[in-house]
Amino acid sequence: MHLGWRACLLGLGLSSADPSRQLEDKYWQTPLTTRPWTWTSTSTVTWTWTSTVTQTHTDSSTSTSTLTETTSTRTTTTATTTTATWTTSTATTTTATTTTATSTTKTFTTSTSSTSTSTTGPHVFGGAATQESFAGWLSVWRSMYNVGLWKTGVADPWESVLPNNLKGVWPQVVFSSGGVASGVVTEGMGYGIMMEGFLAAKGDNKALDLGLALTKSWLGMVNGPDGLPHPFAGGANFNFSATKVDTWPYGVSAVEWSHRKLGAAGLPAWKFPIKKDEIDTYMGTATDGDQDALLGMIYLAGALGYPDDFVDMVMRTLISFTSADLGFPDLYRTLPCGRKMFVPKLGSMWGGLTPPGGKYKTKQEPWCYSPGYFAPAHYRTFRDFAKRFWKKEFDDYLPKRLGGADMGLSDLVEALNSAVVSGYNILYYSSCSSGSVSNWVGVEAPCASNDTLNCPGVPWKFTPWVGAHGGKCAQSGTDFGSYGADASRAAWRIAMDYVLFREESADIIIYDRDGIPDRSASFGAQSYLNRIVVQYKSQSWCDGGVPGDCMKWTTSPFQLAHAFDPKYSPPDVNCSAVPFRQESWWAGFMAYPTFSAFVAPYDEIGAAQMTNWMDTFSRICNFSAVNFTDFKSGGLPEGKICLTSYFEASQAVISTMIMSNKLTKLPGSTRESPVVNLGNEVTMLSQRREQLDQVWPNSFGTVRQVVSGGMAQALGALAGTAALVGLVVKRANDARVSTSRVLERNSVELALDTRGLLGEDHQTDNA
């Protein structure tokens, strides 16, 4: 029996109802003398101090462990030391719990490794400068939104098969520019839906409108352009490629039917408009954009109060993501302890564990993976959303195993949990002590046959290399083994995990190259982010934690660039995990993601100084000339790393969103009901906003009328009158169910879309 059965199982967060728990039961049923380890003693020590206390313990194997606690204020701490006896040695672990929220430093060292960590406390966020920076970058970002799905070469989705909250919404798309991402790509759409979803969950009604407009376009893109199989989604140019798990590519990228009689939901091809004579270039999903869009949709659902039809649409998208982009249910490896490891792919057609040959052959280089795609907070949110809103009927949407076995919620949850564990392990083996990460790394773990999709194996056995012979892989114009544009996103994705899942993100089981738990390794969201903080603190030529210390005599942040820019040869940016030269720090897409690392506390600096660091970074760009509500009518931000092009702006706005405390856990399932008065006017009273949001400034005005399902007769009486044009609408936060909108275009054209005005579930409501 291999060491660490229980650690392997608990590292995946299994519940007692999980069928895989049988492995754990098997372990505990073995005789005491044959178990890998047993607890032998426990002691508790309590002390009070005002400066520093050091406790040293020597165990029976003669290795020495030292715990040092330092605090800036008087506090009381209880430390519990537990000794575990292994078959050949004794190991000691120590945990400490403080009774007051103070700045505390903990250092645990052993004879073989040392790790510096901080208290797992609430995240830190920036001050006024950071808030202003986010507002400026958000204005820049939203200027890239364009009304009209037709610009992607795709028709609007049929109103009759949409969730009620999307009916009557004018679709919008995000236009990107530069490199392979020019046009409308799911990466940009995903960024937009994700950000608007977070802001909508915070009560921003304009963000809710924009998020729904982008989501409607996403559904149209899932269906695809005319002349191709529908839904086209992430499949190839033949029928059922996107909707059948046993066709190429492996997995389901769209669920085309719904118990609620809605249209297809899932993941679109990665780039639009699709040129049919070059269709091979456009086929397949992109995991990074897919997961961001899905996260945003979940938060939009929360902002709406989780209406049933919207939840159904999101759940089918979640299933599609888990199948097409994670390889559920068949594409995984099994560790020695018996646990499945699903590895995030790079899209529906390649990446991760997709085999190099056979029926489900990869479209591009085999065994390739990008740590910058790894999004643990997303996968945990998908898991929690599924567990919270799952219905038995949703089982019908799940793909079956290739052998025909049915899948259930517990299988879906297992896949999402394992993607977190595998992703953190791959990140551990593809990053340096400075926090730098490789753009692309290898996860080669072949089965005996290319037609076998699951088998024993350890995906990170040779990471960062592709296989034992030092192979390489790359895509998107960035280099293998280098810290660049694809890798830089790892910082803000891990920062999101710390902010949203502080405790879970600290409890990561790290496995060695053979898939055995490595108890000498300590790694998680906070420890990774603290690497970046330490790099800035130790290598910058100024102290960002002291207001005004940086950029004293110049607007250039060159003193900060010393931490990561290759010109200054900073230490620890290159290592065996990141063997090749990094890209320049002076690109906004490289610098801004690193700033988000400061949301995770690091006690040697302290919370106040961490806030100052984020404000220092935020002052690199001067937004005094920027119009925060309509970017195109104002000036540009001024500064050395303040480009407003697509990719630079996307990384800046996401990073400052995290730094300015705009993330929130999933909203509750209840919302206040809107108050509706019937009379000569129909007025929706909102406790949060009195003014009508202008969704498309300077393009056309919007007049909206929202009524509940039981008011069909009242609406019908009003619809034919000119009084509708002057109707004043005040929107409640959840006034999205059973809606119609009267749209006045260019203040001249009045159009009332009455198709599917009330959902099927409301047709029999009493007036």
C-alpha cells in the first residue's frame, strides 16, 4: 500500500457520500500494523509574548524543527504540536491559532526544506488610488464593446428559446486586436462576462445589463454561423461533433436540448467571424475564455436571483466546460493512491491529456499545458454552484462514459476538485521562487494505447518538460519555458482563489514526481502570491509600501521594474522550472497581474503597507484626462505602461478589479421582490437605483418597461399607445423575469418585440 492514502483522498475534498470514499474505507480497514502511519501523541502549549518566541523540538529521527512566531502587538496564541510516526521516521507538524487579528509571522523549517508563510487572514485591497485606477481601466475596457452580434457573422439567437432575462436584450461583443486574437475571441468575451458578472453581483445594474448582452452573444456564438452544423460549438465541421461524447473531438462542448425548452448552451469556437474556407483555423474552444465566461454567467445568475431557466442554461454550459475542456468523464490519470486526476486542457481539441494519436487525437502539439490557464477559484465556484442548484433532471444532460455508464453530480464534483489539485501541482513544478511561471509546460503521461483515455500516471512527472527527453511545446506566439504573456495571468487567477476561497486555497496536497504526497512541500495560493510580494520587496529600488517613496522625481516606475525585467537580471525569475528568458516587465500584460499578488497578506510587510504597495502600482498611470463613463469622449491615461490596446487593458482591468475589492462570494438565492404599480403608467420601483441605466451611450436611448408574468393584459393594453415612448422605468434588481423592453433607436425608431414576451411557465398566470 502506498503512503498517503488518506491525504490523497482528503486533498480532493471528498464527501462521505462520494463513491470514491470506498478507497478511504479500504485504507482504514487494514490492520494497524500495516497502515502507512499512525498518530502517536499530541501536546498543546499556550504562551503570551510581546515580541518573539522560539520553540525547538528534536524528534526521534534526530532532525530538528524550529517554529518562530513574531508579532508586533501583544497577543495570545495556542500552538498544537502533533507527532506522527511513520514506518521509518518521525515527522512533526505544528499549527498555530491566534486569538486576535494581528500582524503575525510564522516560519517553519526542517532539515530538508524551509517555507515562509503568513497568517491566513482576510485579503488586503488597495486604497483610493487603486479604486480610481480600476474605474479608469474599466472605462477603457468597456469602450471595446460593440452592439450587434451580426459583426461575428452569427445571427441573433431565437427569442423563444432564450431564458426570460435575455429576451429583448441587444447583443454586444468584445472586439480585440493584435496577434492571433484579432476579431471577436472567446478570451475577450470571457473577460467581459466575468467582470460584469462580479460587478452585477455587487449591485451594479449597468454591469448586469452589459453582462446579459454579452451572454446573449455567447449563446449565438455557440450555435454558430449559417451553413455549418448547429450547434457548431467547439466541434468540427460534421454533425454531432459538438454534442456526442464519442465523436471527435472527445467530449461534449454543447448540450443542445433543455427540459425547459431552451436552445443550445455550451462553449463556442474560439474566434469569430469564422472564415469557412479556413475553418480548420477557427475550430475548437479555448479553455481560458470558456471558464471566465462561465464564471461570469454564474454570478449573473446570482445577481438575478437564480431564475430556473437561467440556471438551466448555466448548468448546461458548466457540463459542457467540464467535458470539453477538462475531459470529463473519461480523460484522466490515476495516482498510486487510486485518485483520478483531470488536467485542464487548452481547448476542446487539444492540450492536457489529449492523446497524440488514435480516435481522439490532438489537433495540435500533444501533452501541452499552460499554467496561465489554471483557474482554481473558477473550478471551486463551478463545483459549489452545481452542488447548490443541482436537480435530478440535470443528470440527463451529463455525458455517459464511453462504456455507457451513467454519470451523476458526484462524478462532476470529483472532476472539478481534481482539476484544482492537478493544477496546483503542475504550477508547483512550473514556477520559480520569484513567482515567475512558464508559458507552456509538458504533462506527458501516456497510456499503453492512444485509444485508452485513462490509466495510471502522474501528469507532472516531467514538468516543465514534455516527457523524459526534454521535449517542448508552445502556442499563441509565446515561448516554451519562458515567463511571458500566457503565463502572466497565473498571478491574478491565483489571487482570485485566495480572495474567494481563502481557507481551501491554503490546503493543497503536493505530490512528488511519482504521485506520492510530499509532506516536505508547502504550497497554496497565499504561499505562491507571497513569492511575488517578496520579489518586489527585495529587488525593487524603492519601497512601494511607503507612500511617495517610488516615482519621486519621475513618472517612470523603473525602480519597480528591477524586480522582474530581464534588463536588470533579477534573481530567481529563471530556474529549472522556467529555464528561458522572460518577457519585458514594461508590457502592461506582464506587470499588472503581478500587482494583484498583494491581496494576500504577508506579515513581514503588514496590511497597511500592502495597501500602499497596491496604490503605488495604481499611480503608475494618470487617469486625470480619462472620462470614466465614456472613454472615447475623453483623453488617454498617461504613463509608461498604460497602453489601452486590448490585451494590455484586459490584464490591467482584471488585476485592478481584484485589488479594489470587487470580488464577492456567490450571492444568496433570494432577492427582494420588485414593487409594481398599475395605473396610467407602469413603474418599477428600485431601492438601489432611481435612474435608467444608459447601456449604449451616444448610440441610442433605451426605454424599458418591466412587468411581472401576471400583467400580460395590462401590457397588452399599453403596447399600442404612443404613451409607451415616454414611459419612465425604474428598475428593481431582480426585474428580469418575464420581461419585455420597448427600445427607442436613435430617438426615432420604436420597436416592441412581443415574441416570447412571457415565458411558457407564465402563460397561465392570473391577471
